[in-house]
Amino acid sequence: MVAAQESAAINYAYLPKVDKLMLLMEQETAQPLCAPVLAAAAREAVSVLRARMAQQQFAGATKEELLQAGLQLTRDLYARKNGPSLRRVINATGIVLHTNLGRAVLAETARAAVSRAAAGYSNLELDLASGKRSSRYGHITELLTLLTGAEDALVVNNNAAAVLLALDTLAKGGEAVISRGELVEIGGSFRVPDIMAATGVAMVEVGCTNKTHLRDYEAAISGRTALLLKVHPSNFRQTGFCEAVELADLLELGQKHRLPVMYDLGGGCFYPLAAAGVGEEPQVAQIVKTGPDILCFSGDKLLGGPQAGIILGRSEYIRRMKANPLTRALRVDKFTLAALEATLREYLDMEAARANIPTLAMILAEPQELRQKAEKLAALLQQSGCCEVEITAGMAEAGGGSLPAVELPGPLVLVRPLENTAEAMTQSLRQGDPAVLAYIREDKVVFDPRTLNAEEILLVAETVERTIND
């Protein structure tokens, strides 16, 4: 009864009309507005006002005050709806391969290649020498085989698609044997068992969560077995009382029973990070030498390229996958191929790759370089005079399901706003243009210079100052 009385006390007659908000917007703007977007913005503004009024946020407000609130909401909503949804975000979190932010930042050569592909026509599926139709995969096959030593290669739109295509081609209607300790869940709650089920492949789990022996695989092989599957723990680590079957041993078992062995590597590493003192991730070329029949991994993780699923392996199996109708549905476009080709070319000179591929440059950044960036950002932030700034030691991570348990030490810039909360500041930064993503620790806003370039350090400082002054 009380709730009903409170609801009745809300004067919804004061709500501004949609056409009134649209008219005022048109009158105050010199340039013509997009009518459908403006109408949607005005309707949503009225809806938001109604909901806020129901929560007593405008108790006692006059009709004019509600009109002005509705008009400001319409302005904000119109600006958001009339602009691109996919916007630039400055990543100040220190997470190099931030999945929510699109993972790998492309090398300059890769960005230029995409721009060229977008500017006009290209020889995507045309052999310019003969004038006849060719395969789009030819643009990257030679590079991949040269860099890895694989017999053949194929690229689809992500690594989950690569696994899906390989299983559908090689094991559909049969069984695939996999260790219980390798039933990985990747980002977005996608699981290897679910992918297997989608292809009509029966999964046969062997071993225990922490220990699987070669004899477990052999005992599970039957007349229905079509494939032996090994999954690299690219996004987790097992420690303690645990044991897994080495790839070489599994390959020997596969040869004995004339079964193909597939290795899902997850994130493919071309650069010798382990030799540089970062993690223990094996290089793709080393794994190819071991001899798996099929090897697949992501293009936008440690490789530092565009989103793609790269499949390497024996020519007979790659040919069968190319002939699978699923390949048409999973194929990549000219932009992915352009970016991937340019990224792979960087690896023809490993030192050039280290410098030119942003993922590698950020992961392998030198302490002095990080310190200089932190000091530059701190100095710029202190000029505002509206916040306390300090530099402290911290840790970053590769992210993106790569290099699990590997910490990347470096300086952090901590900011405590004097007239606002850290939560309010990070929210304002996210809504800026460009948006800035930082994080909070002990009521302070944290900026990690590892994932900031020189231009972005200036933009972060400008955005923080603007946020504080507003």
C-alpha cells in the first residue's frame, strides 16, 4: 500500500516529450542530425528518466529541470549512438594480450598491409602470372612452411575453428583419445569437449586429472579410434604430483597403431621467449620437428598477428581439410591474410620481429625503457596538481591465455585523485575519447606503462587531467 502511494506521488506528467527533445536538439545544433538516431536517443532518454524517477532520483524536480536532464541525456545518447561502437581504447593495465581489448596489437607493417587490401582490389584468389584462379591460402602457405618446417599449412578464423575442422575431417563418426588433464576450457566458457561433441567425434578420456601414462592411451585404442589428441596447457599450469605423456611418445604410439596425432598448441610462439628468460613456451618450429601429424594454434596470441587459427601438418591431412565444406564457412578474409602475411614476414629476421611486433616488444621490454616511460607519465600527471602520484614496483602478465604463471616485473604509476574516488576516476577514463582502461589497487588508480607507447602516455596524461578538471 505504501509503495503504491509513493508511485502515485511521482509526477510522470513532467516527463519531457520525445518530439520536444528532438526539436530542441535540432535547434541547438548547427549541423543536420540523423533523424532515426535522434529519435532513438530521445526515446531512450525519456525511458531512462522514467526509471530514475521511479527510484526517486528526481523527487521534487520541476518540469524545466526534467526537461534539461532529458536534453542532456539525449545529447549523450545521440553522440554514442551516432558514433562507432568499436572504439579505440588505451590499454594501461599491463596485460599485453587483453582479450576484451582485441588481444594482439598489430605491427606497423601488418596495419599497412590491411590498409592496402582495403583500398582497392587485390589478387586474393588470382594467379597474376597465369591469369587463372588460385587459392587464397597460397599467400601464407610458403611463409608458414619456411618458418616452421611443416609440409603444408591452412588458416581459418580462430584456433577453435582449427580444432573443429581438424576433428571433423579426421575423426568424425569415430573416437578421439585425450587425457583428462588436458580437457581445457578457453575464453568465453568454450571447452575442448564441447568442440569435439559438435563435430560428432566421441571423446575417450584417459588417465587422471593429474597423471596420464602412455599405457592409458594404448588401453583406450579400439577399432573406432580415429585420432590421438594432445592439448598443450597454454592457459594453465599443473604443479606437484602430476605427469603427462610427451608428444614424441604419443607419436610413436600413433605410428604403431597407424593413427594420426593432433596437437592443439593453443597460443603459437615463433620467437624464443624461453631463451630470453620469459616462460617455458615451446617454439612452433621445435614442435614441428617432433613430427605431429596436425598442429594448430592461434594467430593473435604470442605470434602477435590477427585473429586466426593456423593449422600445420602433413600434406595429406591438410588437403583433406581444404576439401572439407566446413573450410568455406571457416575461411579467413583478405584483411586477415594481409595482416598475417606481414606479421610472418617480420619473423624472417627474429631481432626485427622483437622490435617491430608490439606483443613481443611489450613482453620483452627492458627495465630501463619501462622506468623511463613510468617517470614520463608520472611527471605529466603531477603537473595537474589535482592528484597524488607515485611510482612503485609491480607485475604485469601476457594475458590472452598465454604464458600462465609468468609474471613480468616493471614499474607502475599510482594515482590518488584528491577530489574524487578511484572508482569514479576509472569510470570517467573508460568513457573518455579515447577511452583509457586502468585498474584500482588500494583506492588508487594504477597505470602500467608496459602497454603504453609514447603517444599513449601523452594521451593518458591529457585524459586524466581532463577527467579531474571536469
